[in-house]
Amino acid sequence: LEENMIKQYPNPADHNATFEFSVIEDQEVSVSILNINGQVVGSIYNGSVRANEVNKLDYNVTTLQSGIYYVHLNTPTGVLKKKFVIIK
């Protein structure tokens, strides 16, 4: 890997969403879901990860309303963002 990565599928999601992320250095990270207004509406992961390993997390999105959301991979060097949609 040459850079940090995060992706989400299926997109759009309805009941469950899968998030995959990886980083290029061992580090502490957090993965959060934000609504269109920038408010954190879900915390997916918070802890240390190893370099170049793909981390896969399933997350139940049934408590979230239909709409546009962002998943944020927060690292010591910055934030990586991806947009996704929930349709019920």
C-alpha cells in the first residue's frame, strides 16, 4: 500500500454496511460515521492497527435514517473521508 484507504459497501446500504480500511504505518485510528451536518452518529472502531493489514468491520445501520453519510478514518496525520448512502 502507498496510502491509507477506507471503503464501504454495499452502497447504498440498508441494514448492514461493511467498512474496510488500512493504513501504511502502525498507528492509533478511529473510524466514525458522520451525518450530512458533520455530527458523529456512529463509532465503528477506535484503537491500534497494523500497517498494510486490511481491517474489515460490519456495522448495523438500521438505527440511521435514509440519507447521505460520511465514514471518516481518523489518523494522527489526517482524516480520510468517503461518502455513502443509506436507503430504507
